[in-house]
Amino acid sequence: MVEILKKIAYIEIDTHAEVAEDFMDIMEDSKEFSVDYYFSEKIKNRISRTSDGVFLTDQSMILNQLKRNQYDLIIIGTVHRYFNTFLSITKKYKTAVIVHNLNFSRTSSAALFKNIFKEDVVYRLKLLLKEDLLNAAKVYSSANCLCVLDENLSSEKHQFLPLFYTRKYNETENEVLTIVIPGGVSQKRRDYHHIIDVIKNSKEARKIKFIFLGKASGAELKEILDLKREAQDVDITFYTERISQQEFEIWVRKADLIWCPIQQETEFFSQEESYGQTKMTGNIGDAIKFGKAAVFPKNYSTDLEFIFPEKENVIQQFYDLKNFQFDFQKKFNKKVILERLEEKLSRII
């Protein structure tokens, strides 16, 4: 007797290509679920994996495309725009929505309307007039399940969806202590002023290789260039263009440690969010995927054993953690994470 697989449609037409690719990666080994992926051209171009189950779509096509198949579950990877389209989907199908900003997901229509005029006014007016911005919260409230990717953010209302597993690869020993700082080089979400001050004021930092693993521009780029001029013996790598996922992965694999100076307080759509409390940082996924210890701000809340609060002498802390050992494969191997993910999906369906 042939076992009939449950069918899932995964939609990403807006932002989080890396999450969609993580889902594709882990679900390729599933014996319980068959997944079709509906990606916008922008998202498809950012994903290196190929699959016969990938279909190009946009907000004007997706409803008609979903009609052609009988899906047990629709997963929407991001709801930060196209609210009219996604509301129609949540009303018609069993739907799970991945939530990236908890406060935004429950913002009232009145607050959203006020936020239109705080910044990016032209873009936000477009969301209001063409994409039904004021119904954003209704998309989340009408979904059958709300999912988060950080277990620390899970609750009765928000189910944890395990996606990240530790890859197997050949590690090489660096001659020089190598610290990777992942993320776009912007003061808005990470404290790059702090990083540059630490490097500038520590003689021991001269013995370390630092990689700013994201596009640097504006004031932050100027600070990095000034630092390189002032301290020519500091080994710094940085980029002025967006780097590919492949290059990102090469550097993180090489790293001895990940340094994540996250600004705890941030905002999305002029709505206050807090990393570790209402918003996940992708750096958690980076640490798990590549099996790396990571240094976070001391006020970041997590019970993960490989995330360390930053000490006053962070340069010495890097040296102390260089030989830190943690069995990532025991807790985060692909088989274990896939089984947990399949169990969660089965419960949702």
C-alpha cells in the first residue's frame, strides 16, 4: 500500500529567502510531507537550491495557483505586505504564518495608520491604498497557527517551528583567531560603534582577524575605513556590496567565533520590537547551522549553551572561548530536527 504524503504549500514573496531555503533544505528528506514552493522572482533569485516543486508567483497570481492543488497546509513565510492577498488565503485555507515581529503582528489599525507618517511615507501609503495595510493584524489573527523560529519566543499563541540543524563540514584550524560579525553593517540593528571602539582601544585586537560579514555603507563604512587608517596593523575584511550566501557560508565556517553586538531595542514599521523578546535574530540560526559559539550582548535573554553574554574584556573572552566545545550534532543533527519539525507540522494539520 502506497502511503499518501501530506501536501504543504510554502509561500515567500516578500523578504525571508534564507528561511525559505532552510525549510527547503530540511524538508527534502521528509517521508511524510510533499512541499510545493511559491516564490516571487526576487526570492527565487536569492535561493541557490533547485527543486521541481518551485513555482514563480506574485500577489496577483497566488490565489489562482493554490486552487489547482489540494493542500493540507499553507505556510506563509512573511506577512509584512500584501495583506489583502494573505488575508484571503488565511480565510480560505488552513494556514500557518511565520511571525518575525511579534509586536507588529498585533498592532491595531489605528496605530498602523499613525505609523504611516513617521517614515517611508510614500511606500507606506502604497501599503495602505493598494495592499490593505490596516488589516495586517487580521491576517495573523485569522491564521490557524502562528509560528516562531526561536524557541525562546514560543508561547501558547506562538508555536516553535524547528528549522535549523548543524551542517557537517571539514573544519580547519586558523593560524589567527578569526571573528565573524554577521549582518548588514548598519547601526540601526547592531552596535557597530561599540565594535569599532573595542578594536581601536585594544592592543590584543591587533592579533585577531575581524570579518564584517555584510554590506557596509554610509557612516559605518566611514568608521571602518577610518579604523583601518588609524590602526593599519588590524586585520579587517569588509564589503561594500551585498555578499552571496555562498561567500557568507564560507566565512562563517572559517570563523572561530561569531560576534553579535545586537541592539536589543529596535523597531519594525515604527513599532518597537526587542531582540530576544519580540523578535528573533538570524544570528541564532547562524550559530546552530555552522556549529559556532557566539558572543551576544549581556542583556540578551537566551538559555542556549553556546550563546555567551559579552564580558567587559571581550577580546580576552574571544581567546578564552576559542577552544569551546559543544556537541551540536547531538542536539541539532538533521534527523532530530526533521523529526521535530514533522511532528509540529502534523499537529498543525
